[in-house]
Amino acid sequence: MSNDREIFIEVRNLHQRFGRHRVLRGVNLEIYRGETLCILGGSGGGKSVLIKHLCGLMRPWKGSVVVEGEDITDLPERALGTVRRKVSMMFQGGALFDSFTVGQNIAFPLREAGLRDQKEINARVSRALEIVRMPGQEKKMPADLSGGMRKRVALARAVVEMPLCVLYDEPHAGLDPITSDSIDHLIKDLEIDHKITNVVITHELRSVFRIADRIAFMKEGVIYWSGTAEELAASKDPELVNFVQGRAENRGEWDQGTPRIDTSE
Ligand SMILES: Nc1ncnc2c1ncn2[C@@H]1O[C@H](COP(=O)(O)OP(=O)(O)O)[C@@H](O)[C@H]1O
Ligand SMILES: [Mg+2]
């Protein structure tokens, strides 16, 4: 993480609801340029909803989101395209098109953005595959890939436009520990080699302790706590202790973890 602590995204008193169900109840959060921030919290707590606001995929009911000093809250859809090239999302589950090749999947955002030069598209797809350590695999079909490789292709698609920030919605879900480790390496490489700001929703504490510069813990629609991994480990707050111990007991994350079978293949 860079030391200068320049704010890259600022979430101000963000509220969101679905009908009468109030999911976000005043989220305040600063995301610093070049950091890896992990978002933790119970299932259904609003983590996915929160990060969809960071790239303009959802609009606040109340409050605002500021990206690089620009308030994106009321931007017209047209202008949000520019925001999404800066702040890119790796979706939960990868969300690949099964009838497209790997290359076509990765090229999709470029085509959406209006790029037509096939040479340029090929070059960018090839570079994205190099970044996720799958060089030359353009012609493969998603169905032929392991769960871990599908995640990498999803990540390649998220970085093909060379964003400044990548949002990851549970990138470790369904992966065995070794494959999770390789995703962690890619996330950290993006931070270190490409100066990308990472915002990672995950339940894998092992990963959190490896990759997080900072952690934000969500509860009841607000950021209940934020701090470093050391601060989380040392915290006596029963809420945090419960969460950490619960995860550790259920999944064995504090030791190296008993290898789990990758059921996503
Ligand atoms: N598009 C939607 N329409 C209605 N309810 C939604 C929608 N998206 C999320 N929710 C609800 O908002 C709550 C928070 O969801 P989510 O952000 O996905 O939780 P998390 O990612 O923390 O598990 C859940 O109760 C979920 O059912
Ligand atoms: Mg979610």
C-alpha cells in the first residue's frame, strides 16, 4: 500500500433499500488509492449491494459515492461508462458466457465500450491473460476450465480495460485453499505491479490476513468496524471475536486449513 493515503473512493452516508427492506443504513467508508481493502460481514448484510454502488451499478437511495473527487451519485448512465472503466467489477461466480471462448469473454467489455480494432482487441485480451497467468488460452471454452481458471478468466475480463480499481465479490468462493492462494497472489500482484486499488469481499480469513492492508466489517447496514488485520486479530470486541472465531472453527482458516475439494469444477 502506498503511504500517502490519498482517498480514491469515498462513500458518504450511503443508504439503500429494496421496498421496505433497508439494506444500507448510512455507510461511511474511505478507500485509499493503492490499498487492498477487504470487506467482511455476515451473509445478507449488504456487502454486494455496497460494492455495486462503488462503480455506479446501483444508485444510492440517500447519500453519495465520490470517485477520484467526482460525485458519481447523479451521473447520467452515459457518464457511468467512464466510471466503470476506472472501477471494474469481478462478479460473484465469475459470470462467464458459456457459448463464448475465453478470448471473446475477455473482449466483451472492450466491444461494449465501442472498440472495433481487432488487432487492438487481441493485444489487450492477450495482455489480460498474461496478467492472470493464462497466456495463450484465448481459444478455450469456459466449460473446459477448472473453477480456479474460470475465476482467472473473470479477473482477466475485469482488468482488460486497465482499471484503477477492481472490486471482487467473493473471489474465493468454492475454491480449494491452493487455488485461493493463487487468486490472492494475483490480487496482490495487481496492487504491487499495476498500482491497482483492490476492494475484496471474502469470507476466507486466511486470505484476509494475507492480502488486506485494511479491513472493513459490515453489520446491520453500516461499517461497524475498520482497521488492520493485526487490529482485528487483537480486538476484544465480542462481535469481531465471534466472527473471526466462527469462521476459524467452521473452516479451519487459522491453521493452514484442511484441503477442501473444489466442488465448482
Ligand atoms: N436486487 C435486489 N432486490 C431485492 N433485494 C435485494 C437485491 N439485492 C440484494 N437484496 C437484499 O439485500 C440484502 C443484502 O444483500 P447482499 O448485499 O447481497 O448481501 P451480502 O453480499 O452481504 O451477502 C439481502 O437481504 C438481499 O436479499
Ligand atoms: Mg454477496
